[in-house]
Amino acid sequence: MAEFYMELYKPPKLNRPHLQNTHMWLEFYYNTRGFGNLRLINSGNIVDDYMCRTGSINSSGKLVNALPVGDWLCLEPSVDTTEVSMFIHEGKGWKIRLYRVTEDGYKWTRYLIHPDGGRVINNGTKGCIGILGSDATSFRIELDDTIQAYGTLPLYARKDNEEQQAA
């Protein structure tokens, strides 16, 4: 998978100061096939980088149901789940809810961050961000620790610039 290099993202300014976290945030870049990198950033430095996917490919070869580009928030630590598409192993999985940043603050959505696994592996994530490979457990621990320390974790999603120019 190609590494995506982008200019440094600045976290969104929110109308609710208690939600503003300008020290730690996530950046998610993905290509026209839905594969990309989810990076944890601390004061402008990449702390960790995880391979991920979003959406699925339709019969025409187009990416559909991908996480919309824009500003998001993680407001709560992860929760355990038994949903097959979010399994890591032995019927256990987890998920983190994503909230859409709006002009007035944020709103609840059905979008999640979770391991991309189980019986439906490689069938797509239907808009969520699916963590690929064995990094999902360490990612969960790192995100939970960050959300508990800062109270919120901004996420910015966008397509790779090279992919946008080619389209």
C-alpha cells in the first residue's frame, strides 16, 4: 500500500470549547479503492499509523459507502461488540462511534471505527473505518487512552490528493 503524504491538518474549531482538543487528533486518508492510513497525531507529529479501509467496491468498480470526507469526533472510548464484521478473534470485537462536526457542534451518526474482520472480511465496511491486520487491539488501547485523557479526539477524513486529481 502506498504511503500518503499530505500537508498537516489543523483540527476543526468547535463552538463548544470543552470539545476542543488541539494536541491529539486522527487523520484518515483513503484512495479510490477505499484503502488508506489512519494516523494518530500528537502536536503535529505522527505517533502511529494504521492501515484501514472504508466502503466497498460496486460491480462497476467504483468505491461506494465510504466515510464522507470532513471533520468528525470520537467522544467516547470503545465498547465491546459481538457483531461479526467487527470481530478480532473468538467472537470478540469492539467499536468506537464517530460524530459528525456541524456548525452548531456535532451530531450522532452510524459511522464507526472497528476491526475489519470476521466472516465478512474483505466485503467492505459500509462507511465505517475498518482497521486491517493485527494492529486493531493496540489501536483500541491507544485511542481509549487518548479519549480518556483529552475527553475528545477529532478526526479528519479525506481522499488522497493524487487520487482526486486523477478522477
